[in-house]
Amino acid sequence: MNLSELWRLYEEDKRIQGFSSATIRRTRLWSSEKKYETNIICIRTELLRGLKETLRPTFTFTITNDYKQN
């Protein structure tokens, strides 16, 4: 079951419970915003992880060769 199928079932359940269509739309909007924020966090995490992996050899070289800046 994918996320859109779960959302459809959730909407049906909330309609049966008597929630207004406006409330369901607001919940859908909130859910979309949270998914967007989560994706941004995941992208940032992956970029940071990639940056660490890229820079690690440079830092390792600097530390092992006792590089000092004047």
C-alpha cells in the first residue's frame, strides 16, 4: 500500500466520522508541507554526508602531515 492509497483511506474515514471537507483539505495541506520539509531535511542530510565524505581525505591528510598555518 502506498502513501496515496493510505491518504485516500484516511480521507474516507474522516468523512465517515463527520469531519468537514475544509478540515480534510487543511490536513492534506499540512501533510504536504510536512512531506516537503522531510524531503528537504533528507536532501540536506545527504548533501552533508557527501560533503563529509569528500572532505575527509583532505582533513586526514592535513592532520597526518602535521600541517600548520602561519
